[in-house]
Amino acid sequence: MDWPADVTELLSHLQISSVHALGTAGGSAYLLACLRGLPKRRIRGAAIVSGVFPFSLGGTEGIPFSTRVAIFLAVWLTPLLAVLIDLLLGRPARNPDTAVFEKAFMRDINQRCETDRRCVSEDTDFRTKFVASVRESLRASSWAFAWEARTLSSNWGFEIEELGLESGKGSGNPKLVIWHGRWDSGNPVGLAEEAGKRIEAADLRVLDEGHLSLVARHRDKILKELVMYG
């Protein structure tokens, strides 16, 4: 829960009084922490896209066995997870031949739902930019990736029911929209549905997309709606 303090310091330094906030995948935890810890007037609207939510909510049916193993390692054997990530993606990311990392990255993509596989295969612009982003995040070290996995898989320090986002006209609370893909295999839609039930003011939008295709195909719509909040 120290993240909201960092955001407050950044906003003050930039002399920004309020923002529209978006959290994608693991960024959902940081966005929800801001909704919990920042004054409501500082967030005009918020969106979570393909978000991660606490497993304690339930709705975890369908999570692949490999993902469950990775979560176990993240919580109990974080250094081992870092080593495994480095072997699979970290070393390829440091190879000067970018094709080496893309090949390793596509092995992971091929284990995802058909919607994501097709999206990455057909949308070459999205694939190029996304692969470059992931490669850069792992190029220096795999430790940050492993420790964030541990953070997301552990107790977040607050319950999402504590956000205080009661709905109603004139409440003064920011609007939160949760966008989630029905075929997201890593973050099952059941988790998003449980989160939507427990956050009174949340507006859940479930689309026939996967974890990556939701962002690739609907980012303009998501951003356009987000900036209309507040």
C-alpha cells in the first residue's frame, strides 16, 4: 500500500490535480490500491483491462496448471521462479538477435487461447510493439518479473470491498469500468465477475476476447470512454 504515496508525490511534482487512471493485467492491483489510498477527487475515472484479481475472490476455475505452478513458485520459491523465467525468456531477451526472443515469446503465446494466438499472428504491428516491450522488461534481469508475480499472488494489504466506491448520482466517486475477455485463460473471467459483484460502483464489460486481443482490438474504445469520465 505504499504505491499511492508514490503516485501522490509524482502528481504533486508534475502539478497535476486529478487524472484518469488505467491498469492493464497486473496493473489492476496498483490501480485498485490508488482507488483505496488516494483522495477520490484525484481520480476522475478508472479502467481495468484484462486485470488480475485476488484468488480469494473465487471464480478461479479454468486456470491452467502451469499458471498455478508459477503462482506457487512466486509465493514460496521466488528465486527459483526468477531462474526459470531467465532460462525461458530472460536469456533470449539479452540475445542481440531479436528473432531469438520473438521465437521464445511465441512459444508462450501458442499456449494461450485461440483468440490471442490469432490476434498476435494477424496483427503484426501489435505483435512487434508488444514483443519489444516484453523483451525490454526482461533484458536487464528476470528478478523484477518474479518479485512482482509474488506481490500479485500475495495479500495486497486491503480488500476490494474497502474501496469506498459506492455508486449513486452525486456520490463524488470516480467511475470504474472493468474490461475483461471471456476467453482469457490466465485471468479467468470468473475472477473479474466476482470483483464486479464486490465493487458496488464497478461497471463490468465482458467481451468475446482473450487476454491480449482485448487490448489490441479495443484499446481506442477503452481510452475514449475512459477520458469521458468525470
